[in-house]
Amino acid sequence: MALAERGLARSRTEAAALIKSGLVLADGRPVARASQRVLPTTALTVADDGPRYVSRAAHKLVSALDAFPDVAVAGRRCLDAGACTGGFTHVLLERDAAHVAAVDVGHGQLHEVLRTDDRVLVREWLNVRTLVPEDVDGPVELVVSDLSFISLRLVVDALAGVCVDGADLLLMVKPQFEVGKAALPKSGVVTNPADRRRAVAGVLEAAAAAGLAPRGLARSGLPGQDGNVEFFLHLRRTDAPASAVLEDVPGHADVDWA
């Protein structure tokens, strides 16, 4: 891709994200799609729109941290569950995390700038469902997750198990992986507000059973690449009884489910 070849993006993934965000101009005109052909003489520019991250997903975590200002990052041991290219890891490092365990079931996807950072522990080929503290060099104080093709209900117990008491978790709920095949349209996009609520409620119930208390709920600042609306649950590891009632979650009344 021309953006990456000219040094205007760190990778093809970042280039595609910049284009989708409307930040790329070709001879002064917005580039509508990543497949658009450009000549060697075409002037390509990228608008200055704040920090540059290794993936579009980073902006989702930024929106969540803005929504939950009481979640501290600086100086904490963190876990990025479903790290992929490393957008979430990038944000954590930018906010002075002491250590980030970047865990993914795949391999070879984490951006080189993160892979070579001394603060990052790269754990590939690792299924989050079987995660134990030893996999990430000991218990963590903050968990962020961007998992696909698996329900969070199946992993919250393992995530809780690698946390110290009082740890914060910011879990991105993707309704398309929570509602089940029967409720999922052929498009793969969950549009029914009731189904979206049910998806979050299901994760909340599993989280409460794992000893994770709800501290907040917010809609993601960016939709998924296919247009799915996503949500962030802020949970905290606790020994006290945790509510599994969606209406009891702080911020619930402010969430736009449509």
C-alpha cells in the first residue's frame, strides 16, 4: 500500500484505518477506500489527528479510558487479551503502563514497535480460556480485552483468575459473538437494541459469578469494522458479592442501545 511504502503509515493495517477515518488525501481529495489506485506522482497526505497508533482499535480503548477516568494505567502491570496488532497495548504504553502482557491465540501479528519494547511480554499461540498467572509473569492489575469469535462469558473466569484483588478490567463486549447464531442476522451485524442489551447482560452475569463487580458501562467510541456497535464494561476484582443486574451498572442509563 502506498501509504506504508512512503512511510506515512507503520503498516497496511494502520494505512487502512487512516483511510477509513477519512484522514488520507490524494492530491487534496479524500481517499475513499484502501484499494484506490494512486500514481507515483500522486501527492499523499495524512491529516494530523492526534496520536498515531498501530491500529484503529486503539481509539476504542482511548474512548473507554476517557469514559472511565478512575481507571489508572500508569505504573500498573497490564494484560491485553486478544492483542492482535497491538492497538490496546500501544495505548497502555503511551499512558505509562509498567508492563503489558500481550496475549493472542494467533501469532506474528503484533507490531514490531511493540514487540521490541522491553515493557511488553509477547505471548502468542495462547488461548485466553486457559490463561493462568504464570503465563503472564504473575498477576496483573489491569486487563483490557478485544476478543473476537468467542463469547466473553467463556473467558471472564480465566481473566479474573490472573488479577490481583482490586484489579480493573475493561472488556469490550461484541454483541455479534454473544447473542448466538439464532439471533445473529446473515449480515453478521446485530441491530436490535434488545439483543445488544441481552449480550451485555449475559457477560455481566458471567462476570459477577467470577467475582467481578460492575463499575461502569459505556458504548465504544468507534463501531466494529463491519458496523457492529460495541460496548465497554468496567469491572473490578472483588471478594464482595457482585451485582449481575444490568440496570444497577453505573452509566447504564446513559447508554444508547440503538
